[in-house]
Amino acid sequence: MNNKPRLSILSLLKGDFFSKRKNVRYIPFLFFIVILLLLNIRLSFHAEILLRQSIKLEYEVADLRLRYITTKSQLMRLYKRSAIENMVFNHGLHTSLRPPYIIDNHEK
């Protein structure tokens, strides 16, 4: 029969694993594993934060694009000749019915 004590999770949680002299050399490795686990958790939380910020920025870009399209269409409506005529009509200006002509100072 084998008299070697078995390593179990229960003995590890109780601390029996660390009380033996020959297992003390594994303590730095276990601390290294714990640090890696904590680093992994930290990086996961950071990735979630970045994902939320990315989604928020995508919504903001979509909103700004809609505002750009709306503003551009309103501006294009103001550039129409009929819109300009309506705006200046209250100031007493109106569209000339005569076509434009060139004034020449050198005519005799």
C-alpha cells in the first residue's frame, strides 16, 4: 500500500499543503499564479469599460451624422432661389425682370 499523502483541494484550502517543509518551495509559484489571475480579472474589467466606451462613441457618431445630414438639407433649402427671394422680399428687394448686361466705359 502507498503511504504517500494525496494532494487534494481540501488539504490545500486547510493549509496542510503549506505546512510541510518540502512544499514551501511552491509558494512563490502559487503567488505568481494568484497575481496572474488578478491581472486577468483586471484586464477583463478594463476590456468591458473600453467596450462600453466604444459603443457610446458609436452612438454619438451616429447622432452627429444625423445632425450633419439634417443641417446640410436645411442649408440646401436656403440656397434655393425661391427661398432667397422670399427672405429679401420683406426688405423691398425683388427679382429683376431685365436680363443682366455689360456696362462698357469705352463706348463712343
